[in-house]
Amino acid sequence: MKFFVDTAEIAEIADLAATGLLDGVTTNPSLIAKSGRDFIEVTKEICKLTHGPVSAEVVALDHETMMREAEILRKIADNVCIKVPLTVDGLKTCKKLTADGTMVNVTLCFSANQALLAAKAGATFVSPFVGRHDDNGFDGMDLIRDIRLIYDNYAFETQILVASIRHGVHVLESAKIGADVITAPPAVIKGLFKHVLTEKGIEGFLADWAKTGQSIG
């Protein structure tokens, strides 16, 4: 399963890239606004930090303007993945872009039927939002199971990119179901390292090592 980080903060991306865990980056208008930086400039910097896909989202709602925005965004770098909403115009744009080899991430997916439409439109990635699904009284992971089943039934090549991840259980369940990608905030990814027994083990080893009076190097 690929790990994307969901942020526009350069320092956070660089830190995760250094671990070798980072396979790509997702951004959205809200994350760009939070960074307080110019959209094009920050996207250029992110693309230099990873060889994997970097999702950059259009903000238009009509097909023609989406295409104009996508033309600007995909010139930023070869690894830019155009992000479009799961609407009629979004899928028109998806079909047009993927036909000429551009990566497309269809976002704001909340049903398996929507995911089916995205796959039929040739999406590179579809982004079902599990956290927001949970917030509204549904089981986000059931959505991922349904999409995985449908995609496997018809051998769709669209990758399931689990988004709106809130905690490590979402990551674990995504891996068990067989999702292709997860995208999560830096804090959630870093939280996967943590375990009380790991911390206690380190403390014990260091205490025993201190008793030897030795040093390495």
C-alpha cells in the first residue's frame, strides 16, 4: 500500500520523505490556504520533494474552465496529478485528461456508485473520504470494501486512494481491505511509529547500556 501525505507544509513533507515512506502528496484548496503560500510556488516545491504523484486541485466547477486550470497545473512538473471533484463536469475533465496520459485524482467520493463512475471515466485515483463518512453516521471502511469488490469484479485499474483518514485504525483497515493508497496528515503517519512497548523497550535497553559504562565510537 502506498503512503501519500495530505499537507502543503514543505517541512513536514521533507521530513517524511527522508524516512523513505513517502510515495506521493495530496493537497487541496483548504491545505493551500492554511499554508498561506502561493499555490503554484508551493506545488513546485512539493514536486521536487517526491518522485510520486502530487495532487493539485482545480477550483473551477465547469468543464471548460477546469481544462484551462489543468493545463496550467500540469505544466508545473511531470508528477502533477490533476485533482477534480466527482461531478459530471469533473468526470468529463477526467476523461479528457487521462486520454492524453495525464494523471487524475477524482476527489470527494462518498459512495461506491460514484467510485464506479470515476473508474469508468478512466480516473488514475479515486478518493473516498472515510472520516467524513464516519462523521455522518456511516462506516467509511464499508465504503472501501464495496469499492474494492467492485473494482476487482471488473478489473478496473483506478487506484483506491483512501482519504480523510483520522487515525491509525483507518490505515490498518485500509491495508487489510487492500486499498492501493492512503493519504493522511503528517501527525497520523507519524503516529503509526508509536507503541508503548517499543518506548519501554528502548528505555530498558538504554538503562542497561548505561550500566556498562561503554560508548560506541
